[in-house]
Amino acid sequence: MRAKSRFFKRLLIWRYKHISEKNFVFLLSLIIGLLAGIVSVTIKNITFTIQVILERGIVLSKNSIYFILPIVGLLLVYLFVKYVSKKPISHAIPSILYSLSKRNGLIDKKNIYLPLITAPLTVGFGGSVGLLGPAILSASALSSNLSRLLHIDKKTRSLLIACAAAGAIASIFKSPIAAVIFAVEIFSLDLTFAALLPLLIASVSSVITSYFFLGDSVLFDFNVTDKFAIKDTLFYLLLGTGTGVASIYFSKIYFGITAFFNRFKSARQKLIIGGLAIGIMLFFIPPLYGEGFSFINDLMTGNDIKALGNTPFDAHLDNIWIVIGLLFGITLFKAIAMTTTFAAGGSGGIIIPTLVMGSALGNVVAKVINNCGLGFSVSEANFTLIGMAGLIAGVLHAPLTAIFLIAEITGGYELFVPLMITASMSFIINKNGLDHTIYTKELLEKGALLTQDKDKNILTLMKLDTVIEQDFVQLHPEMSLGDMLKNGVSKSNRNLFPVTDRDGTFVGIILLDDIRTVMFDQTLYKSTSVETFMRQAPSYIIYKKDTMQDVMRKFQSSKAWNLPVIKDNKYYGFVSKSKLLTAYRRELINFTS
């Protein structure tokens, strides 16, 4: 171990001497892109291997028993978490964002390999979630721990984690531009040259890694043949409205089902209830099985029957309205199946289920337009693609990511105008209906949300403990004026004194100015007490409850220079405005440098 430590020490010294900081970041972004590509390829291959074993080896008649497979996968994940990892499954993007805002970008090294086990078990056995989130978490954990090993500062570490996320997306979708934009939109990065170039390097190196291992195969084998026609503009606005409403539905279903399952304290109960619910949904709606890429491809090629699979309604599929109804059912139930998989203990991501739901909705809108009897005709394949962009824009609040992702995976920009129309409309509707996304709502409640607002970001990154001062002499209400002067004022260099009772409960404050006129009147030393001069604090800071934004607001509203901190209903210290502003300026310099 000592030899290893000495080796890294020599390596770091050599690096400091021979490689500039800028070039070192470029080199690391290249390496992280390669690692992110390997992680993405690995997680896809493990999942594919499980699916092949189930379809060809163990499951002889998939159509009869496939709906019980997700329960088996969830059980395996449950057993792995309980007896092997002993670490609860964390949702990928929120856990990364929390690490960036509250843990200086440090991610548990277990997250390097845990997603590579739990996500393939969940998705490989048919869980209705995606692999992209776990791939991003694994790659980000690799990047974080590599940065820690090489003594990278907090700001650069955050950039390299964003590079890992961009690399994972670029590798899976082979869309480097969309990957860079995703990192900027979701991780709230400043789009500067210093950040842009490492993101581009990571994305390109990750795509090259994917080509090396997987060849030129793509997720969506489709080329746009129907160009945008100006007469379809209103229909794309209609699709944008539909995806906007659907994205609000998607988020509310997620929050609602999650809250329902949180009532159950036992992971076993969640597994049983969630597993049964998923099995029932899969029996009636087979396309909910697994990630759903084959479903999207079938819709884009116009093979509706294959996309729907074997359902209890097979005898009626010659009726287009039955087909439309079933596709609309997939739109409704994909969000339910995905969230239930999460709530039952599964591991996965939300981006790919969002694409599946968006493709179904886009196809439904096109079919309704084409079959409503009014003589209109639109491209169902194009609406399927643009529906995916609309839902991504709304659910993730990432319209640019949605536009460039669909443009890149289709191999051209012929649909750029309708993509912009639909994505922007969906984003506007969702933004007006919901302030926060699935990723950010929980972080907001924890006071750990980073946004494009630099002021809020700096306050989020600040830690209350760093500005609490505890060198104040405590007084008690029953102390006489003489005791207060002898044991308090004479032993303190402060002009403020907290007043507490004998068990430490905060009851008030005394300012030196309050006793300045009587402090030399010895006739009052025994006849008056601390309680005589005590006043209430203008406001209080509640430890672990108030965020730094709350602290700043309390200083602004109270116009105080010092505010007491209360921890477990006891006095804990003071925060001074001068120290708070000094810490704010220091964090601002670090954040913008």
C-alpha cells in the first residue's frame, strides 16, 4: 500500500511539473469518455445476455409466462441489496446532483459497480425502466473517484462528472451534441469554452468507444423520408400541447405512486405489491416489458401489430380505433409501470421510458389526424419521433437536449423546425404546470438544488456549519447584573450575549448597548437580573432545517447583524452577517473562477 501511495505521489509531482492544469483536464475528459463508453457497453451487454438466456434457454414459452419475469428480477435485486450490497438503491441523476451540491462532487465508489448489477437484473427480467440512468451513475462514480485519487479540485471534479454523464449518453445514443447539451441543461453548467471543450472530448471519445465495441449499429434504424410541410404546423403545435400535458401527467404519476409506496415501511411489502401490479399490467399490455426500444422501432417502421405484441384484443386489431386505444393505453401505463418498478425496489432510469411514452403518444396523435375523416394526412413516423422529443422536453425541462437528441439519432436535421415547435410548446406547458422535475423536486426539498441562477447555486453550495460562531459567553435569566458583568462581559470580546436556561434552551439575547448606561451603577448589581435587560432575538436559524437561502432571507427581513442558531431546541451558536457575506464572496470566487 505504501509503495502504491509513493507511486501516485511521484505521478502527481511529475504531472504538476510537466502538464498544465488545462491540458490535464482535457486528458482526463478523454479518459473519462472512454470509461463512460465502456460502462455503457458493459451494462447493455450484461442486460442483453440476461435477456438471451431467458428467451432461448430458460423460458421456453415466453408469451405464457413472461409477465412473471419482472417479479423474479425484482426479487433478485431485493436479495442482492439486502444480503450483498447492503446499500439502498439510489436514483441516478438526483443522487449525482446531490453529490455535486452537498458532497463536493464525491460519489460513493460502490456506485461504480452496483448499477452494473441491479439495473441489468431489473431490465433484463423485463422491468419497465431504462439503462441510461444507471450507466450515467456508474460512469459518474468512476469520474468522481478518479478525480479524488488525482487530487482534483471540487469545481473541476464537477465538470468531469458532467463529462461522464455526457459520455454515457453519447455512447448509448451515438449523439455527442445532445450529450453535451444534456450535461449543460441538467447539471446547470456555464456554457463556457473551459467547460465546453472537455464535454465535447468526453462525448466524442465515448462515441468512438461505442463504435469500437458495437460497430455502427444504432438504437433507431430510421431515416427521415417525409420532410416538414408548413401545412402541418398546427398539428405539431397540437402534438406539443399533448406532450406537454402528458409530461405533467408523467411527473404527477411518479410523485403519486412513489408517495403511495412510501407508506409501506417494509421493502418486502413493496416488492410483493409492486411485482403483482407490474405482472398484471404486462399481461394486458406486453410492450411495457423491458426498456421498449423494439416497440419504438416497430412504430417508426409502421408495424403496429408487432409493436403491440400479443394482447387479449388481438382479434380486433383490424379496427384502427382499437389500435389507437391500445397505443394510448401504453402512453398512460408506461409511466405507471416505470414508477411501480422503481417503487418495488428496481433500478433503472426514466429517460428511455419517457421516449417510449412519447413515441406512443406521437403515433396516436398522427393516427387520430389521419383517421378522423377530415382528409388530413401526416407522417406517423415523424410524429412518433417528434412525440419523443416533446415528452423529453417536458419531463426533463430540457428542450435543447430533446431537439438535438432526436435530430442526431435520425441522422439529419430535416425535422428541426417541427422539433423546435413541439419541444418548446411542451416545455412551456410543463414549466407553467410544474415548477420542478422528477430530478429536482426532492433536491429542492433538501435544499440541494443547483440551477442556472448563480446566486441560488452559491447559497446551495455553502454549508451552514462553516459560518456558525460559538465563542459567545452564555448568560442565564436569574443571574444578577453584577454576576453578568463579572462572568460575562469581562470575559468576552463580543457585544452580544445569548441567554439560556439551565438545560441550554435559548430564551433571548442581551446587547452590550442595553446595559451600557447602567453597567457602572453598583446599586443595581444585586437588585437587577439578566431577565431585566433581556430581549427577544429578531429571528432564529433552525439547524438542519433552514437552507442558506432561508438564512439570507432572515437576515434581509430582520435587518439583524447576528442571528442565533437553534439545534434540537437548544442554543447552538450565532451566524453573523459579516461572516456570512465573507463566506458568500469566497464561494462566488470559487464558483466563477
